[in-house]
Amino acid sequence: MTSLFLLPLAQAAVEAAAETSQEIGKISLPIVGIVGFLAAVSLGSIAWFNSKRPAGWEGKERPDIVPKIEPSETPGIGNPEP
């Protein structure tokens, strides 16, 4: 008998949760997209400037903001270097 009294309360809670998740979804998707795009551009730029330059880019200097990454002799093997 008590379950009959709790049923409307449970339905109201489920409806409120559904409305809240829809509101959060409208905000979170663009934020995730923007942050993902910025991360991809940043990591891609670091990889680009630390790779061999394509034709026409050989003489270009690395921008100051891009960190220099030194290749190791045995990447992924042995103890990590500090």
C-alpha cells in the first residue's frame, strides 16, 4: 500500500531528472566540442613543429611557444627518463 503513495513521487523525480539531463546536454556538448578542438589543435601543432618539415618548410624556425621534444634512442623500452 505504501508503494502506491510513492509511485507519483518516483515519477516526479524521474521527470525532473530527465529535464535536468536535457538542459545539461545542451550546454555540455558544445563545451566538450570546443575543448576537444583546442586540444587537437594544440597537440597537432606540437607534433607538426617537432616532425620533419614538408617541402617548403625546411628553413622555418619553431615558434617559441612550441616545446622542443628530443627523441630518445629506444622509445618505450626500459625505464622512463626524468
